[in-house]
Amino acid sequence: MNYTNYEIYSNQKTMLEIEKTTTVARVNNVDIVVIEGETKRVAVRSICEALGIAFEPQFKRLKTDPILSSTITLGVTVGADGKQREMVTIPFKYVFGWLFRIDSRNVNEEARDTVLKYQIECYEVLYRHFTSYAEFVEQKEAKIEAQLKLEDQAKSDFKNAKEILCEVQQELKTLRKLTFEHFDPNNHQFKIEFQ
């Protein structure tokens, strides 16, 4: 393999000795490990093994990808058996986009449904991300329109209530001005003329 233009870890310390690792998932009995450091990184080979896809073609795609190629790091690590192995990593934040682009037809049968569900979820997330502002504006406008209708109705109701209140207050004023002369003792009722 030609590793020019990529950072290579070697010397006496390995990347795993220098940086802390955290298992973030276990897929098809393969641990997916994040290497903590200045940038969180993930080993590409372990993801390929978990998905049942060949590492070499994926590494080739990564090297030719206009974005991911500049993020690849090659390192040397010591395995559980004590042997040194090269480890290709990419930043954790780019793993999700890389997985989104993997052809699900190349993934082993056990992982295919999971990859397809993941890719569908990616489409959903991208849709929500890029349309959420438009959806916000649309919902806000609908709420404002509904509230304006309520305001118009409230103003109309208030105007009607104000007119009714004025009439009631006027009648009350007239009633308070009544004297005994306005009372008809024969019919036992008031002679009232409201304006």
C-alpha cells in the first residue's frame, strides 16, 4: 500500500498507548472503538469487519474521496496477540457520513437491515435539518394567522359587549333617576321610557 500524504504513527509508542479508547458499540461481535485524543477517531477496519464488507475497497474509496482522504490517519497498534498492526482511522464525526455512503448490497446479510435502517434514518435527519427552519416559519405563520382571527373575534365581541354595557349602564342610570311619580299605583308598575 502507498501511504504517502497520510500521517503515520510508529516509533516506540503506539496510538493506543498514547490515547484512551472507548467502546461505543458492539456490532456483530465486533467492538467499535473510539480513540480519544485531540480528535476522536475510529478504526475503519473494525467497522468493515462488523458490517462484513472488505476493508481494502473501503480504504481505497476513503483515499480517493475528496473530503475523507484528508482525514485518514495510519497508525501502528499492538494487538492482543502482541503483534504490531497498521490501523486506518478517520475522525469519529465523519464515520456517519461514510457509513451513509456504503452500498448496502455489499454488506453481509446479518448487517444489511441495520445498515439500511441507518441510511433511512440519515435521510430523515438530513431532511429535518434542512427543512426544519421552513417548517418553523410555516407553523409560526399558521399560528399567527389563527391568533389574528381570534383577535378579530375578540375585538368584535369586545365592541358588541361595550355597546351592550353602554345600553345597560344607560338603563341603570335611568332607573336610578326614577321617582315615585314614575310609578303607577293602579297597575303596580313603573312608567319607564328608555332612550
